[in-house]
Amino acid sequence: MNIEEFFGVRVRVVLALLRNGPMTQTALARELNANTRTLKRHLNWLMENGIVIKHGTLYTIYEPNPNHPITKTLQQLIQLSNTRAPKR
């Protein structure tokens, strides 16, 4: 089981943004195999709570807020999941 499977949709959104960089809602929906309406609801919640930042006028781009504690914690989890445990 990877960390995306362990956590819910909102964490999966932030993890996708951390791994792939800023993305549009459509690109995120493709990446997460999610419905765009459902994803929009989660993005709105993430923005309201300061976890995700929205940019742009013609194309809306979402990115994780680098100053939010949850973002920092998820970055650490990504780093841990990318390292291998030493063999004994």
C-alpha cells in the first residue's frame, strides 16, 4: 500500500501537486482518476483552509501552499516513502 491509498482524496490532491508541480483541475482529475466536480469540492476546501493556492485567470492553476504545516509534513512523507529501509 502506498501513501495515496492510505490517505483520503484531499491528501491525494496535495500529494499529486507536490509530486507533479502546479496543475489545472482537469490535469489533477486525470492524474487522480477523479470526477472534476468532486475534485472541485475538495480543491475549494483545501483553498479555504490555506493548504492549496489558486493562480491564474484564463487557466486556473493549483499548487500546495509551501508555508502550510500539512504541506511540509506531506513533503517529509514523500521523502520517507522514496527511501529504502536498510537491509539487516
